[in-house]
Amino acid sequence: MSRRLRKVKIVATLGPASNDYDMIRALFEAGADVFRLNMSHGDHSEIRVRHQIIRQIEKDLGRPISILADLQGPKLRVGVFANEEEELMVGSPFRLDLDAAEGDVTRVQLPHKEIFAALEPGSSLLVNDGKIRLKVKDCGADFANCEVVVGGTISNRKGVNVPDVVLPLAALSEKDRKDLEFVCQLGVDWLALSFVQRAEDVLEARALADGRAAILSKIEKPAAVTAFDEILAVSDGIMVARGDLGVELPVQNVPPIQKRLIRRCRIVAKPVIVATQMLESMIDSPMPTRAEVSDVATAIYEGTDAIMLSAESAAGSFPIEAVTTMNNVAIEVESDPNYLEIIASQRGGKKTTIADGIVVAAREIAETTNIKAICCFTQSGTTALLVSRERPHVPIIALTPLVGTARRLSLSWGTHCVVTAGVVERFKTAVVSAARAAREDGFATEKDQIVVTAGVPFNQPGTTNILRVAPCEERLIYSSDPE
């Protein structure tokens, strides 16, 4: 694989439908840039095998591939019913309590005392993805007497959402802690943190990861939307997880929230994924609906770094078709002149550093002359992220000696990541390496020019201070270049 023909990235979730070398490789070749390991499904031995397969494909194809492990988070569920299910009628009373006795049409266990501690009269409880809505009339430390506002069938172990309050629950369950340590030892690149409500949740996961993986916070609760700026400040990336967000908030609130969060992430140069139900009909159909295609296109027009497939690639009947569809939609959208105008109009944020100035200049030079790519040398990935924030019209080639940096950057918009052979210590060597990568991966010919950015002294994060327009000739000698 030499290069993608689009800049937005595709995240594909692995599962029973995408569980072997041939299928996972086919998904990568169809367009998947990042593979998501869902820790809610599959034991550690299955996760280990999938991880090993991805790393083997990476080796075989010579391209860095990013792996994202998605932690389950605490799951809030009702207990069981004597008849397995009951029909709740609008206006009827229904009680939730800690009693482990089997439930009936009047009550059921809710084995989470933390919920009762946070509830107040008037609070809402949503059951089974919001299909049933209960309103709390009276509550205490071990019960909540409710009225059925929206009725329906309630059955064993259905999930519960509590949208109105910040729950006194840690984002990391005991299972999550074990899973986190396991995947960090495996060597995943990103950790997606579920059930985030406050910045402290992210800091706890960051301390446990201890630099072994970047932290991506899933925004799926109203409390996380309210505290978004604080959460973003301590996160390496964001996922707009529209599933639970659409359950806990009125559905019409989700699109403007999605747009707002994408822009906030871009301002601070942190990658953002739009996830959940993007091509859901393709779980069972080889063709998406027009509404789904429009949804994917909207996220791309908004400037998201990545779009994600969940069950479509993990458990659906048409995983390759789903990735191919996303790839084709992205190529079409990004070829639309309106796309370039929209992306350019969204540039914002205060530029205060030398690195900011360098990457803005690189983008402007590339867009006013016939430059084929912006090549940036980076240790930590920061320079590439700043270039990505600019959303240049030309490809971004991110060169780094650190495979971990290349893998993490594979999630970011527009980045084509290359692991350099050995540490680059002289700028003239950097230019030669950049020109070679641009030629070999199909971005430029010997007659073309590229922009090269780097920092001197080399191999020190945050030192971006050089910009050079360079030809892509086979032999490059710059006797006057800084050493």
C-alpha cells in the first residue's frame, strides 16, 4: 500500500466477522487505517490474536497501522424478571430497588447503589436504549419509586441510562483496569475511555497507562458535553460516541454538539472520531441508505479526523463493502470544491508559537505554488498534528524514527506516516529522506517540489523551526544547509 486517495481516516472495529488474517488485511487494503478492539466483546486470548494479526499485516505491507482498544466502562443494568419480561404501561408506578428478588410488573432490582445516591425527585431513568422512560417521584438510599412516562417491554438485564445527573461512578471498572493493563502490555496505540463524565476520569486512566498509549475520551454523556473543555485539555483525542449521547439527550441536540466538538478538537490540534450508526444498515445489506451516506459525508465536511464502523465491520455480513463505501464517500466529498472552502473557513484558534508559524507558512506555500506534499519530521507527533490542524490541500507526510509515533498519527487527518530508518540528525539528511518518501509512495516525481519542516537540534520535541522548499530529485546536496 503506497498511499490513500483521501485525507479523512477510517476506523474499523474487529469482531466475529473480521477475525482472521485474510479479512483484516482485506479491510486495510479497502481503506481501514485504524483497527478498534472492543473490550466489551472477546476475552484476552481473542484480543491478543487480533493484535498479533494486525502487527503481522503491518510488517507484511510495510505501513504503520494504529490499534485502538475501547474499554467497556461500567455497565448499568436492571436485574431479572420472574417472567423474563413485563409490559410497562404509561402512567403506572414502577419501583427500582436493591432487592435481588426477581422482578414483576411493579418492580425490579437495580444493583447500583451509586445511582440511588445521585437521584432526586424529577430525575429521569432510561431503560433499553431509551425505549422506556421513567420519572422519579420519590427516592432514597436503596430505592426509587417512579412513574412510567414512556412505556414498553422491559426484560432481563436491560441497560439503564441516567442523563440528568453526574453519577458517583468511576469511569474505570475493575474489568477496565485489568483490560487497560493487558492492552498496554500488548502495545496498543490508543485507549478509548468509556463513561467519561469529568476530567478526573481521564487523568485516572492516563496515570494507569503511564505513557504506554494515548488516551481518547468518548463523549457519550451529557455531563461530558458540559465539561468538554476540561476533558479535552487532558485527553489526546476525542470520540463523539453518538449512541449513548443520542439516548441521554434529545436526538435533535446531537448534530450541533457533534459539529461543536469537532471544531473544538481542531482548534487544539487533537484528533476526533465520529462514531456510531454511520452505516448501520450495512450490517445486513451490501448497500447503505442515502441518509447514512449523507451522515458520513456531513462528518467529513465538518472536518472530523476519522469516521468509524462498529458492528458493520465487526459482526456484519458485508464488512469489506462497508469500508469500501466509507472510502468512496470520502474520496467524493474531498474532491468537491465546496469541501475545500468549508474546511478553510473553519481554521481558527490562536497561533502563538514558532511551530504554529512554520506550519501555517507551509500550508500557505503549498496552496499558492505547485507543491506536492508537506513533509514534517516529528518525534512526539506534535508538528504533524499542527500541520493536520491546518487541513492543507496537499498530503501530509509525517516522518519519524519512532514507530509508536507513526502509529498514533495514523488516526489524524491527512497524515501519511513513514518510519525513517534510524535517527535523522542533519537537516540535509531529512530533506533527502522526505524526497525519497514522497517519490516512493507516489506523492511526487523527481520534477516536483515538496515543503519540508523540521526542528534543529533534531530529536527534541517542540523545536520545529525550519521550513524548506525542496526538489524531489534523486540526488540532493545542500552544502549550505544547517547541520
